[in-house]
Amino acid sequence: MQSFLKSILWVFLGVAFGALIFNVPEPQKVAAQQPTGSVPTVTGTPVGAFITVANTEPQINVRSGPSSFKYPAIGVLFNGQTAPALGRSPGGDWIQIRYEGVPGNIGWIYAPLVKLSPNANLQILEPPPTPTPPTTPTIDPTLAAAFLPQLTPTRLPTFTPPGPLVIPTYESARMRTGGVPLGLAIILLALIGGFGALISFLRGR
């Protein structure tokens, strides 16, 4: 009896397991809507007049106005890069371009560093106002005088000219006694001394 119940239990478990395997629902496929618009690309060719950087340097500066001294640099363009051209400066040396990411999305580049697209007719544009230079701090002269030492004027020493130059004079090297020269007197004294020394030597023998 027990073996019969075990057989029925095993059959029931097998049927249930088979039902679970064959009745698993298939995954449903969700259909997503495909985009219909075109995606803009950075490498697209500009429409209308454009410039191409053609310089021996790897990059050139983009400035806020048509001057290297009056306007600061706001970005760079690399060699071979293109940008839409909007106009020229009154002298024709600078070209205004479309430059994204700066105030007004406008910049200026030096014309000899780029090539303009063929048959480009650019209008003359007035340069923008030059940026206000930074104010330089000024020093209050009253405040500065409080820290400067006050120098009292002193009288310079007066110059006293030296006295007249006195050249010393020497008397003649001749003795006044009898007009005998001093050198001759010294020789005579030396001979007398030598004669006395000879006599003393002979007497001592």
C-alpha cells in the first residue's frame, strides 16, 4: 500500500514539473520608436562662407575684436579646422566668425592665417567696443606723506683753498769752516783713524 502511494506521489510530482516547464511564457518583444530626425555632427561642413585654418602653427588665437593688442584672446582654432565667416573688419585684415561657447558666439581671427571659401562676399562690420582696462590703484599723497621720513636740509661744508706750495731749499754740502768740503774732511778723519789704529797694532806687538 505504501509503495502504491509513493508511486502516485512521484507521478503527480512529474506531471506538475512537466507542466511548469512547458507552460513558461515567452518573453514579449517591446517595439521602440526609432528616431526620425537627423543628429547634427560637429564635423559637418559649414553652410555659406567659411574659413579654413591654414597656418604653419598648430593653432591660432580667436579674439574678441579685430586687434591683437586691444582685444583679449577668447579661444583657439586648430590647423585645418573650419568655421562660418560672418564679415570683415573695415581694413579687411580680420574676419568675424561664428565661435560657439563665448559671449555672443562671435570671434575674430587674423585673415592672413586662414583661407576663405571661394566666391565668399563678406560684409564690412564695425569692430566692437574695446574692453575697459582695469583701474590702477592710486596712492593718496597725504597718506603717503605720513609714512615718508622728513629730511631736514643741512648746509654743505665750505671749501677752504689750500695755502701756497712751499718748496724746501737745501744748503750746500760744503762746510763753512775754511771752505773745506765735507767729503774731504771725512776722508782725512778716516785716514787719521786708520793711522792711529796701525800704530796701536804695532805697539801691541
